[in-house]
Amino acid sequence: MTKILYFIHRVRDPDVATNKARAYRWIRWLKQAMPDVAVLAPWLPYVEALDDTLATDRSAAMRDGALMAGLSGISAGIVCGPVISGGCATDIANLRDYGVPTISLTDLGFEEPPPLWPELVGVMRGVVGHAKVLNPDNVVHLRFRGSEPVFDLVGAF
């Protein structure tokens, strides 16, 4: 069965256009790292069509994102980029409400996707493959231990 990742990335800071372009690069990177995994980014068309700086547009987009987080079959959320913004935190909370765990790559500190290091891809694929047993009340953080990518699974199960 194909795993489905709900893609999460900040929108506003430093600006929408920059983050939209970065989001697309992260999605490309995820697909290269895990070609057999589907990446769902339901908020991305909203960034194109609505004005995220307007409270009414942002509220509508966040509400619809919450509804889409509840779609059946989502294996895990995945946060890319160097920070978890307020909107990212809302997406994580929405997924948690539906019992869906989240994997965060923010602690790696990469604004742009890193090289496809075999160790990094292997660890990521392993955690995504076991997403069903992760505790949705915790965010699983990918970090470096020395020069090795590892998942910090403290409290994740």
C-alpha cells in the first residue's frame, strides 16, 4: 500500500513567493528520496489563489487544510524547512486530532533540500514505513548525531 505524506512548510516568512518555490523543491526532493510515497500538499493551491496576508483568506485556507488533514489514508505529516511556523503547528495539531503522526526535518536546519545522502534517505524511509506505530501526540524529529542522520524517537511510540 502506498504511503501518503501530508507535506507541511511555512508560507509567509521571509515571503510567500520564496517559500512557495522552496516548497516545490522540497516536494521534488521527497519524491526523489521516496518515489513510492505520495506527497499531498493541499494548501499549495491556496497560496497561489488566495492572499495569505488577509485574515479571511488565511482562515479559509487553514480551515480547509484541517479538513483535508482528515482524509483517510494519510500515513504521516512531514515538516520541511528550518522552522515550524504557526501555520505548520496548526497543521501538526490538525493531523494529531485525526491520529496522524508527524515527522519533522526542521532540526536538520536546511532552508533548501539537502543532498540525497543514502543514510538520510534510509532513515527517512524506515520511519515513514513504520508510521502506523508512531504516537501521533509526538513529533518525530530527524537530527544529526555527529555527521550521521538519526531519528530522535524519544516518546514517539
